[in-house]
Amino acid sequence: MNKTYMSTILLFLVFIGFLWWGLSMLFSPQKDGETVIYSLLILGCAGYALVSILMLPRKKQR
């Protein structure tokens, strides 16, 4: 598999993983202030990964 495709797939998996982890922590029944802040930081990392995916160069289509 091409390195470009592999890195894109891994970045997408990082985005999905952080999004799932952050949302599951944010909506957990037992949460305190520290858990909310930590989940928001994780969601920020997911957002950064999403922006990185959107900023990847695209192939030109003819």
C-alpha cells in the first residue's frame, strides 16, 4: 500500500478514535470538572486531526 494512503487512513482513524473517546467521556454518567475539561481537550485533538485531513492535498481530476 502507498505511504500516502496509509498515512491518510491512520489520520482518519486517529480522528474517529479521539472523537469517540472524547464524546464517550463527555456524556458519561459519572463526570466531574476534570473529566469535562479532559474530554474537551481530546475533542480538540479530534478537531485538529479533522482539519489536518481537510488540508491534505488532493489529486487533480480531469
